[in-house]
Amino acid sequence: MPGLKRLCRVLTIALLVVAVVASNGGVARAQVGATSEPVSREVFRDHISAAIVQTRCIYCHVEGSRSGHTRLVFVRESDTPDHESLNLQAFADFLATVEGGQEHILTKIQGVAHGGGAQVPAGSANFANVDHFLALLAGHPQGFIARLLERLDAGEPSLLFGVTTPADGDTVAGDAVAISATGAPTAAVHFAYRLADAPEEGFAYLGAAANGAAARLAWNTSVLMDGDYEIAALFTQDEGDNVTSDAIVVSVDNVEPAEPPDIEEDRGHKTQALRMDAAHEVITADGVVVMIPAGALDGDDRIMITVTDPPDPETAPGDAVGIGIDIALSSGQDVFREAVTVSLPYPEGKPDGLVDHTSIPETGLSLWFFDPQADAWVLIPASRVQPDADLVVADGTQTGEFGIFNAPLLRVEQDGGAMTGLAFGAGATALTFTVVNDNPASQPLTWTIDPPAPAWLSVAPDRGAGDSGSGARVAVSVDRTGLESGDYAGTLHIRSNGGVREVSVSMRVPAGPSGGGCAVLSGFPGAPPDPTLIGLLGLVTLYLIFGRRRLRRQAAMG
């Protein structure tokens, strides 16, 4: 019986939560009536020093290490027997000198804009202990999270800030439903939820998210009882005393839903209902964003976004970065009527301009689409990097597989500037352009030029390899011999492992004898009569007629 199993699971989870809360709350209850300084020292010794500082923080936040230059530097237990007092003082100094220090530490340990990643996740016993310790050290009666949730309903809503996904009134299901909020003027946004009819203190803290293009967090609704829930997004100012919030209500329906939820999302897979007459911002828990304008669909539909396996290195255009996805529509529509914007995230936890754990510059990344007909990855034109949001973005109309690569990028230039065409005019016979790898830090650029279709056009060389950024010069020449006067056009197709480019070629053949033989061609049978040629032929004929007569008279007189 699914309903009975569901109830048992919820009761089991509830008991676990009660046990965790009880174990955490025991520390606080034991400290009632004690002075702040001795209690904070005791909490630090029992719950922070070994479990957090010496186990997680000490690898980076120590002199000579990666975070040894920051405002929070500790000492190792092995370096001095006085390490607890020194590290406790480091926390105290930080809170005394950094405005909003409690919030800063609590958001960092969750992995928000933290080079060391997530170390203490929200909802864990360690997180509750850190929050309580910092409150004691700062002299607050409550921890930061408690104060945050207490002031939730007292916040002043802002029209420039709010939850953007899910939409108010959506039905959701899954273990990783993406929540997104935009417009906060702070570095981090906090999220919380409660049953819609629960009291104000019923809010549960979900965690903090970095506020880039949007703040996003995954919400596991599979552990909740089905029903209506209020989701709140908050940002704080003045050390957390001033809280601005925005909230929506959604229905959680994981157990035997009567119809598919508007949003159903588990890690690596998401489906979302779409209306053909509305614009949609589809955001996944993995940080993928797909912007779909109104009119892009043939009818109401559902989008499916799935994280794909790493690409085959044999067919990949370069080093794969981050995750790849497959976009499909349940209707089978494979081409959008209007261009959609696809944004894929890449890992860059430290603000050093490099992809995490690599030497790959983020500016060298590009977005590619897998063409199943060609069985090859194709660079999406105008692919662009948004370094502030750690996204690679491109516009397109295709559904299918997308990926980020550090790959060669083909650029065609002339005299050091961008170019799209070669104009020979009426007199030039030879021009040059340069094929350049616009991402020299990637693999070498290899390229070929399709054999020119017009016989009057030639290219040398028609292929190149190993270019590291200096470029390869290509000579293009035209031959007007035997061509009629007029304008001629052709196209050079350059294909490479860094994309495809087309170079237009234009040429003019002038009228008259300098036209490369037009007069001769116009005298052929079937060609239109040329007045100049007719005149010349007339003069030759008269010369021959009268010249022969004169020769005959001279012979008769001789």
C-alpha cells in the first residue's frame, strides 16, 4: 500500500529529525544560565575545534596554504598545545572586525563563493553547532539562522526581488527541485520552507546560495508529506537584523499524483510543463538554464532535460568541461519555432579565471551541439562565456545534446581585422586572408577548404594543421580569362575542428577588350552581337576589298 509506506517513511524521517534536534538542543539547554565567554569556549572545545577546524578548515586556512592570506587563519593542533585558544581568538577577532561575520562564515561553509567548496551543509548537526557557537561568541541570544527565520515574516517584500522558479501555484515532485530567486543586492540568498498552514516558527532552513545571475538551490521534496508549502527566499543586511523576503506557495505531490506535476525533478533529470503562448525560464538543480520565448512551441508541451554521460574523446572537439545535457520535448518536436537560449554551468569556485582543478581559462570555453546526422560535434555560432555567472551561453533552435568544450575556435581575419568576404573588384587577381585558432590554449586547429565550385576561383593552401594562434595565410586568386563581362560570386567553405566559416568572394569582369576575351566569345555562334566587333569586322572587310583592287591596278600598270 503506497500510502501506508509513505506514512511510515515520513514518520521515520520525523523521528530522525527529532533525534538530531534533541542532540543539538542538548548543548544549548546545558548552557542556560552560564556566561557567554566560558560557554562559547566550551562549545568550541567540544563541537568546533576538532570536528570542524582541525578536520575541515585547517587544510586551507593556515599560514602558507591556499587561504593563508584571508582574514580567518588558524593554527594546526600539531603546531602548538595552545591551538584551541588561538583559533577561538581568530573567530572572535573575525566577528569583531567583519560586519555580518556570522552570516559570512555560515554561507562560506555551505560552499557559497568558497574556494574550498561545501564543508558543512545546512541541516547537519555540525552546521547547527557552528551557528550556535558563533551566536554565543558574538553575544547574541540566538544563532544567525534562528534570527533569520524569526524575522522572516517581518521582512519588507521588494518588487525587485523574488522567487522565479517554481511559479506560484505549481505542483512539484522529486528529490532535487530547483528553486531560484533573482534581484537580491547581496552576495548570497537564503531559502526556507514550511507547510502553508504552519505557524511562523515552522520555517525550516534549506540553505544559502550564491547570488550570481540568480541564486539557486535544490529542494528535496521526496522526504516531505504531500501538501501545500510556502517557499521563502531571503537576503539580509545589517548583520542579519534587516531581512527582506519573498515567498510563493507550491503543492508537493510525490505519491500517486492524479496528473503529472508541473515540475518533476530528480538529480540529473527534469521535466517541466510548458505553454505555447508563454515564455518560460527552465532551471535545473545542476544549474542549467533554458530560456524559451513565447511562440517557440507547436503546442502545449513538456520539456525534458537530462544530464548525459561524458562524450567520447574520439569524437569530442576538445576537453569536455562541466556537465552535458540532452534537451527533448515530449511531443517529439525537434526544432523550436523561435530561438531558445541554452546556458550550461562550468565549475569555477575560486575567482581566478580558471576551471576548477585545471589550467583551462574560462574565456576559452564554448558551447557545442551534437549533430546526429553528421555524427559530429558542431560549434554553436556566437557561443559566449558569462564569467560572472560561470555559464556558457548560446542561442539556437535545435533540441538534442549540448556540451561545453575547451576546443579550438576558428577565426578568419584579413589584415588583422575580422572579415567575411573577399572583394576582387574589376582589377585584382590575388588576395589573402588568415585562418587563426582563436583559442590557442586548446588543442591545435585543423582545417580544410572545400574545393571551390567556380572554375575561375583557386585557393592555396586548402588545408592546415597545428596552428597555435599565429595563423595560416591563405592565398585566393581569380582568373577572368574566357568570362563574359559582369559580376561573379562564389563562397569558400572552411571546415575545422573549431567550427565552420563561410567566406564570400565577389569579382567583376569589365566590358571591352580588357574583359578577358569577351569580344572573342561574343563572336561565337549563338552569342549576342557585339557592336564593336561588327565595326572592326567591317573595317577589315573594306580594307581587304579596296586593298585587293589597288594591288590588281598596280599589277596591270606594272
